[in-house]
Amino acid sequence: MFRKVLVANRGEIARRVMRTCRELGIATVAVYSDADADEPHVREADEAVRLGPAPAGESYLRVDAVVEAATRTGADAIHPGYGFLSENAELPEACLAAGIVFVGPSPDVIRLMGDKAAAKRELEAAGVPVVPGRHGDGLTDADLTAAADEIGYPVLVKAVAGGGGKGMRAVERPGELADALAAARRESRNAFGDDRLIIEKLVAGPRHVEVQVFGDTHGHVVHVLERECSVQRRHQKIVEETPSPAVDDELRARMGAAAVRAAEAVDYVGAGTVEFLLADDGDFYFLEMNTRLQVEHPVTELVTGLDLVELQLRVAAGEPLGLDQDDIRPRGHALEARLYAEDAGAGFLPQTGPVHRFAVPRRGDVRVDSGVESGSEVTRYYDPMLAKLVVHAADRDEAIERMRWLLAHTTVLGVTTNLDFLAAVIDHEAFRRGALTTTFVADHLEGWQPPATPDELLTAVAVSLQADEEHQADAGDPYSPWRALGPWRTGQVGGWQLTLEDGPATVELSVTGRDGRYRVSRDGTTAQARVLHRDPDGTLRLEIDGHDVPAAVVRDGDVVWAHVAGVVRQLRIVPATRHADPAALTGHTAFTSPMPGAVISVDVAAGDEVAAGATLLVVEAMKMEHPVKAPVAGTVSALHVAAGDAVDAGTVLLEFEPTEDAS
């Protein structure tokens, strides 16, 4: 077994690999960029090496820097995790040249499976069913258009080197194909440095079911059951489970045999995943093979009792798997929900910011693989996944209930997350029935918006802020009459008048009382609140109208983050005066960036007249493109950015004047 392993990754997967290394007595080396210098994976390693600046292309994606770090620290193996260099054949090639073991398959296999066109041809020849389409090399737009006409619409355009939904476009009708090809090529070129595309028949309403495979250097291959990964947004998974509610023993055997056949056809070594589309008639088709550990591997570990990272390390060290197919059977049911820093109510836009508080309850049936902790910073440079919340139970119904509890008791304050949306998925009756397809979100939660802010949350915020004011007053003149009355007065009535912005709504509150007992009034209703316990980190236990209410409230300037009754909200304290917004200053509509990112294309110039729906420019954030479009017909009156500019959330991009008769 290895003495020291360098983990060429960051966040939760780096911490996950290091955990197994510690259990095996293997020393670990972390690598980091400037943005991650104080993140948990760096502190938890035995050694750490700086790779470079924050952008991944200047740090985590530098093969030379990663291998040099391993050589300098005396690491005898490199574990790539997933993402970044995990499916880049240059890293195992460089490892071979440096006499370092790469924990994964050979460069030739990575290169083959990374080329979706070549992989389909290879596995089709091995008898693995594939989706009808055109998978040749050097396909031009004309070739792809002809292929789409031949196989019939709808079709799916996919990047040859793609992954994670990047460079992928569904096309419903011929007139949409040209734009889809252009966007997919551009996105694939930016993400992978390769703009080659293939085209497939779009299988209507399939499930996404993948099979975990393992091969060793002694020619032995097994499958480690299947995972249901149909619940996705933007072609990226957000909820996974095993076993799949659609797979019985007979189908599991057929899919498992096909996955093993695929691995054997290429002499696969290590952990891999064969992904299939499963039609409602029981037919399944090869989608792609991921030559690495999957994000969702914890559900497999919980139902099998296996440590897949340990198996990876042992196989890479030349040991046999020591597993027969009959040894691998599911025990119970596991669910995983991916916690992302994103605004699900605004089209899943990635979010950035400080993590003021990160707290997840720990108990025996709960597993949390997290990349952040309280005090971390979510930047625009990397994938916005913060953690994986995983539960294990005797059956699927019980697992769902445990996941509902876990989501309700997880607190993330400081950056917007998809917690509310994950709860909506788990609570949906179609999910509970197991009626899952890759269009689940579009079919059942299209246009989803967060539920209304609970009154108890607003009361908790008002009480917490009032207690802060008292604390500050206590630090000054304890005999000041304003200490008893609060900082502001309306007429002759003592108390604090608090105005909060809750999204587009404005909430007016009045708070009276002190020393832990308060009355909070809003719209003619009043709540009586008593502080039972309050910690400096913002954790509260309140009694509101006789009910015990746990809460967490953190203030950052004029922004307040609160978590009450499973709901997290970002509220803004409205000051006495406001700055006019950009639209008011210019007399036109001002388009602002919805997130921190970079402008990758500008499709208009000042003075251009555009139609409703026209793309004005495109902002890229966290490896996803976000087009800014004209809501109505009008004229671009001014441009404030150019292609290549970095922008913050709220940066004015351009000014736009609607046509007078536009509706």
C-alpha cells in the first residue's frame, strides 16, 4: 500500500479521499489555489502545496504543477477525485513518466471514454446497446444537420469531450438546430478546449440509471449495483438514490452484465461508472462511461458497506478486488441530495459569498460530505456544490422521511442555496411514488418559487436585531433612556420600527420590550416572543406565542440571514434613504449582471434596435453560460462592458430603451 497520496482536487471530494487515507494510515498531500488557502481540505492534509492563482486553469488544471507537487513531497500516488484532471489522460501519462501511481484507469482508456463518439463505437461493437445517432469524427454542422434529419427530431447535441451537462443542447425542431450547435461548440471549447460534437436521438422521458463498476489488474470486473440519477437540472444531477425504484432483480442483472461487458471490452482498471438511459419499456441505452469516482458514490457505499475509495487505492496498488459478484447485494435504501450555492427560484443561477454559518445535524443514519464550514468563502471560480447530504434507512419511504428531516435541520447562512428546492423535490408526490425521469424538474417544478417567508422567521429576525441593539447600548451608557425605548421613535410611542426587504416584498415591523421579552407587531397582528437561549454565533431558542422555535440569525451589514422551521431567508434592512437604481438614473432600463462572472460575448452595439427575445450578451459563471435577452423590442442605448470583462453581481451591463408600443 502507498505511503503518501497527493489528492489533486479540492472541497468535499478531497476531504473524502483523505478520510479513507487516514483510516489506512496513508499520509496525505493537499493542493490549493490562492482562493482555497484557508479551506478545510488544506488544513486536514498532512502537507499542502500551493498550485497558483484562483482560476482553475492556473492552478488545479495544471498537470505540471500537480506532478511537481507530488514529486517534491515524495507522494507515491495521485488520487484525482472527480472533475478537474480526473478524466484528463495527460495526468496519468505524466504520472507514468515521473514514476508515480495514478489512482484510476490507463491513459488510453481515459482518452477513449472521454471521446463520446469513439466510446459509443467501441461499446456498440462489444454488444452494449447505444442510442441511435451519429458518432463519427470530424462532424461538421452540415453533417450533424443531415444526421438530425435522418434520425428525426427531437435530438440531443452533445460535446464529444463533454460532461456535467456542458456542451449539451436538446433540440425540438429543425429551426433551433443552428443556434444549438453554435452554443454547444462555444461552451465545449471554453470548458474542454474541444468543440467537436455528436448528435443522438432524444429518448423521450427516460430515466438516468448508472451502474458502478470495478476492475482490478488481475482481469476481474464486477458491478456494484445501480444508482437512480434522474432528478436533474441543467443536465446535472441533484438527487440520487440506490437501489433505483424502477430496477428489479432481473433488470439489475441485465444492466449490470452490460456494464461489466463495457468495462471488460476496454480492460478497465479501477472505479468507473457506466451511465444508461432507461426507457419505460425496460430497454436501456449506453450514454457514457465516467472513468473516475462519481459524486454520488456515498449512496452505493451506504447500501453495500464498501469503501469505494479504499477499493480504488488497493486496486491501484496492484491488489485483487477480493469481491465476487454474489458478494454485492443492497442493504436498505440510501438517498443523496446535493447542496448547491445557487438560486433555484431564479433559474438556478450560481451564487457566491461568505458562509457565515454551516451546520448539519450528525447522527448515525446521516452522512455529510462537505467542502465548506463556517467561515468559508464561495467564489465564482469553482463548481458551486457545497456538500452532499446523505441518509440510509431500511426502505425508500423511511429514507425519504429522514432526508426531509435532514434538509429541514441543515443551516447555511451567508450564501443562497437550493435547500428549499431540494425539500420541494423530496416532498413531491411524484418523487415519493418513484415516478422519476430526466425531465422531472421541468415536468413537476417548472417555475418553482420559494414558499412564503414564515411569520416566525420575521419575528426571530426582529428579536435578534433588537437584542443586538440592547447589547450595543449596554456597552455604552447603561442609564440612557434610549436603551429602554430602542433606537428610533415614531410620535410619542417607544419602540423600534424595522423595515425589511424580503425579495420583492417590503415588510414593516414594530418591536417593543427588552431583556429577552418582546412584542413584534406586523399588519395589525402581534406575536409575543421570549428568548430562551442565545449564542454569540447567532443560534437562538425562542418561545413565540407559546411554541418553542429554534432559529439562527446572522447579520452582515444591512443584510440579515435567518433559518427558522426549515426555511432560510436573506433579508435586507432598509435604511432611511436609498440610492436610486441605475434605471432611474439613466431614464432607461438598466440590465445588470445576475451573478459574478465574465462577459464572454456581446452581440449588440449601442444604437442597435433589437426584437423581443434577442440575445444581447452572454455572461459565464461557474462554467455555465447565462444569456441576457431583451424582454421586449427596443433599442440598446449604451453598452458598459465588452467581451472578456469580469463583472460582479449587480454590475450594469447595458442600458435599454423599450420601443414605445412594446408590450
